[in-house]
Amino acid sequence: IGKLMETKQQQTITIQCGPVANFACAQLWNLSLSSSSEIDQNAMMIWSLKSSTWIPRSVAIDFKSAFRAHKSSATEGQAPQQTVQSWSGKVQRVERTDGGDDRDDGKGEIETWGETMKGDIHEWSECAVDSSKTRIETWDEGESMATGTFVEDDVLERVRKFAEGCDRVSGIHVVAEMDSGFGALSASVTASTRDEFPKSPIIGFGVCAFDEEEEEEEEEVEEM
């Protein structure tokens, strides 16, 4: 039995909750696709025969207007052998806008995280919340949205589908936007995921939007 367990691949599933979390993960997936990446792609991604590339094994929770990345049927197959090299690339900073508006103002500005992704997303990845909103402001609003609009059940169903395609779920990553109601939504989703996968460790990563004006104000206070 021990030898059988050693031969099985161990994979992780990522839950991305909120626009800021999805922006952060989009850059992670871009890095994973780099030829110089040291990230174990088989552990965190799926090889798509349709697009002949790696796509994230992730569930992205966001407003409907944010999903601009191309979807893929992601029929799984044997991934090609790759040579791992050390990272020597550059760090890219992506400016985020507050709105979820799907309009293009013609200025070439990045509106959604989907526009920053170089690859596709899985057809199971898109988990859209209330499209009439552009932000979830409060903790209570996030909690009510988790159960009231069936987001929680939708996320769990997608996680189950990804888990069925894994040899062994070695862990679940939850990347959550913490400075909005998406923090409450992610807490509710994480608790439900824990009940569904009690033997799989869950690690959470909290992210917040960078506020340049607020940082400048803090620096001025410190100088005083």
C-alpha cells in the first residue's frame, strides 16, 4: 500500500475569492506558465488537450463582468516532460481599478484580472456572484451572499469536480480578499470546504488592495 501511495500524484485545488485575490492568482498562473518557473505545474494545474497548455485547477469567485479569460473544456491528458530552470524573470506590477464594469474606455487600461492572464481558465472555474454589484462592502453582506445566493454550494460543487480528477488531494489553497465583504464569503466557503474534505489540509492567504494614497498619508504621519 505504501508503494502504491508513492506512485500517486498529489494535487492541490485553489479557491480564489474576490477581485484582488483573482488579480494576485492571475499573476501566479502567468508565472507558472513561464518556461523558467519552478512551480510544480502538475500539482496546481491541469493539462488541457484542447488548448495544449496548463490551466489552473482553481475556482474563481468574482463578479460576472470579471471573467474575460478564455474558457477551455480542459480534456485532461498526459503532460509533456519539462525541464525545470531557476527563475530569472521580472516582477510585473498590475494596477487594479475598483469597478467591475465591463466597458472598454479606449485607453488600454486593465479593467479585470482576466485581461492579465496569459492562458485559459477551466470551464469549472467561473463562479460568478451577483452581477448587479461592483463591490461587497460589509462582512454581513458577504455572509448573506455566501448562503443567500447559493455561492457556497456552487463553489463546493466545482471543488468536488476538480477533486474527482485528482489522484490525491494533498491540500486546498484559499486566496481571499480581506478588505471587503469577500472576506466573510471566503470564511464561509472555507468552513464548508473543511467539512467536505476533513482530511485535506487547508491553507489561507489573505490579500488586500494596495492604496497608494493611504500609504502616503501614513508616511506623512510617521514623519511628523
